[in-house]
Amino acid sequence: MRSINRLTILGHIGNVKTFGKVTKVSVATNRNWTDAKGRKQERCDWVPVTILDEAQARWIAENASKGDRVYAEARVGETSYGEGEDRKFTVDIIATTFNVMAGREAA
């Protein structure tokens, strides 16, 4: 059986940080729902996205700004650190496509 490892993220940039050849971007996504008492609720979730492609990471670091609307396709990866019983695992969201669409005022 075939498997799929793909995420689609549409939101706004919060932070852009560069670590050598890698850029990490926090993307704000909003969700709305009505609770059991009929009240409208809203929540902002922050999605940390890692851009590994060196040219794209550099372009984003130099050109993307807080509030810009972005579309990203990504895969879920895993990183581990430490050894033995102290070994820890983290989940990474690694962009395969990352497009800056427009600033917040154009959205």
C-alpha cells in the first residue's frame, strides 16, 4: 500500500529566523468553530516550518516579512538528539514548496 506524507499550510508569517543555510518560519493559521453553547470561537495556531533548500531559504530570509500571506506544502520529518535513555525526538515540518503570496494588507 502506498503512503502519503504531505501537509498544506496557508497563513501569515510571524517570525523568520536563519540558522546557517536553513531558514525557519513560524506561520499563523486560524480556525473557527461554534462551541457546545453556540458561541463562536477562534484560535490561532503557530506552525513552525523549516526551509532546507538553500536558495529558497536565503530568498525568504531576505524578502519575507511579518504578516505576509504564505502557501506552503511540506512533509513531516523527525530529528533525534541525545543518546541512550536520554535520547529525545522532535517532529519537523519541512517545506517542499514555500510561496510568499502577498502582504497582510492585500489579503
